[in-house]
Amino acid sequence: MSEEVLMETNLEGVKLFKRGKVRDIYDLGDMLLFVATDRISAFDYVLPNGIPYKGKVLTGLSAFWFEFTKDISPNHMITADVSQYPEELQKFADLLRGRSMLVRKAERIDIECVVRGYIAGSAWREYRESGTVCGMKLPEGLRESDKLPEPIFTPATKSETGHDENIPISKMIDLIGRELTDRIIETSLKLYRKAAEYAEGRGIIIADTKFEFGLIDGELVVIDEMLTPDSSRFWDKADYEPGRPQKSFDKQYVRDYLESIGWNKQPPVPSLPDEVVRNTSLKYLEAYRRITGRDLLEDHST
């Protein structure tokens, strides 16, 4: 764990477009530069600690999945190869290598497109109370972490407080129209099914994931990140057992720690112990290794 943690970038002379919770985004005119830092957020707050290698895992996995699923949906990635970046970025090559990608600008659709193949998290909480998820009735008798009969699409939006708020599909139709809603649902389910089948062969269950979409010249494209440990629940297939929470390769481990110390999810935001930081990093690296078949530390050692 000798990797230096990158919490913030400053590309002098390059226009900063936005700092998200994890990514710093730069405006290059007709393109954007996405740089994944090692910041980690939980319960809508960025934590004081960074997670070694996290930004490189997010970038590497997104690039892998963008390529793997391009037959189902186009995406916004142009390249993650720093040698192909514009000349103005070459002086930052060492910083950008492995943790950045050039993307096309898109008109973002402000809907979180969640696909669930298993019942967990907020879906499990709603199901226990009402037998539904986002207003959809599910079979009776499901246990926590059970596989659903078929994957389901459960949209969400950002509320005024910044939290994701589950909404029924009827509300999504009100917001963006039926035709676009239908296209997004169909595409999301196809993406999930292809990725879940592949990942299961690698020993990882993708319990659920969140896609984001945009429009480029009227064409629906996947944007932001894709099927990473930040946007998905990755479970260890060998350890899978319905009826309880699962061993995961995602940031649920960090959420569980914060719950265990009784944090009220308001500032001040607590720091993570060294052990939690290290274990989180190892989980992200393992997800990368299983899914891509490569060792990230070896990939970036040359």
C-alpha cells in the first residue's frame, strides 16, 4: 500500500468544470477530462481519508465495461490512453495515467438508473415494510439478499437534500417522457444482464448497479462511471448465502464501519482507521482483478 493517495487535482492552465464527490472534471472545449481521485463518499459526505488505488480501479473498470458493453449501448468514452490526450495535458501524464479518461460531452439525463437483480439495501428496507420496491409489488417471502425472479429497474432522483430518492417509473415518465423512459429501461436491463452473467463467471455477483445516461446528438449513451464498486454491490459468489448481508467488494464495508461507530451522518465527518482504509483498498483491487483478469498493481508498475 505504498501508492500515494490523490485527494484533489490541480491541472494548471486547464479549465476546471466541476469537482464531484470523487471525480474532478476538466473542460477541454468539445471534450471533458474525467480524473478519478481517491476520495470516497458515504451517506452523501466525502470522508477525510482517501483509499489507495481507488481512482485507478474506478477508471480501469469503467473503461473495461464501456468496451465490453458497447454492442448494447454506445458510451461517452473517447480514450483512457494518456498518450492520445491533447498536447496541453501531456505535462500531467504521470498524474493522469491510469486514473483518467477523455469523454464526449453529453446532455445529462437526471435520473439514477438502478437495476436490481437481488434484494438488498433500500430495496430490502422498503420490501420489509410494504412488500414493494419503488411501488412495484414483489413476491412474498423473500429473504434479505435473495435473487429476484427477474432483474427490476428502480429509478431514483436527487432530492433537494442531495440524497438519492427512489421514485416509481410513472414519475420518471412524467420527468422525461415515455419514449425515453422505455429506451433507458430496456438498455439498462440489457447492460445489467450481460455484465452480471460475465461477472458471475468471475466469482462476483452484481447484486445491483446504477447507470447514468445522456444524449449526444439525440443518441442515448452511457455516461459517468459504469459497474464499479462505487456504483454497484459486488458480492463474493463463493460466500453467497441468502438471509443475511453478504461479503462484498464495494464501499458497503465503509458504510458498515460508519454505522458501527454510531455516526449520526452529519458533520463532522469521521476519519477511517488505517485498517478500514487498507481493507477497502484491497476490496477494490480484488474486484478489479476478478473482473478484468489483471492485477492493477502490475498494470501500473511500468
